[in-house]
Amino acid sequence: MKTPYEMSIVRIVRMEFKEECTSEFDAIFAESQSKIEAQPGCRKVLMLRSTLNHCQRTTMSWWNNEQALNAYRQSELFGSVWPKTKSLFAAEPIAWSMDWSSEITWPH
């Protein structure tokens, strides 16, 4: 479907960590965020903390297209960050990608 707006994708990953590992993940994210954002085709990366479950985090990353996301997932950076992150999980992560239109704005 064609649209007059520029399309990109947002990758959403919900993760639940072992209680004793949440601060370790927060540190990994803080160290990695700008490096991920510097990857070709990455527009922005955010992390959200659940208000109901202090062990749950959700990352949202905006990419020019699926190819840019997949290139990152094959990168040396991902290869070093993901295994560290994965070792901290209390449950399997849930991930999905969605189309994101440039006409969508953040609430004020």
C-alpha cells in the first residue's frame, strides 16, 4: 500500500529479567544505546520500564527498513550485546516489528 508519508519500522522487544539482573541490563542498555543509534539505518532507540513489573523492560527501536534492522542483527555490536542480555532473562522475550509512518507524532 502506497502512502504519501515516509515509512519506517519500529521494533518492539518486551523482556523480563531475573530480579537480581535488572540493574545489569539497565547498565548494558545505557552503554549500548548510542552505539545502536549509530548503526546505519537506525533512527532512535528507547527503553521503557514497566509500571507493574519492575523486572520488565521494553525496547523500541526505529529503523529505515527491515534490511537495516537485519544488518544490525548480524553486526558485531549485536553479537556482543545480545548474548549478555539473553543471559539475564527470566522468560523468553517477545518481539515484533510494526510499520511506522512519519505522520505519527509523539503526544505532548
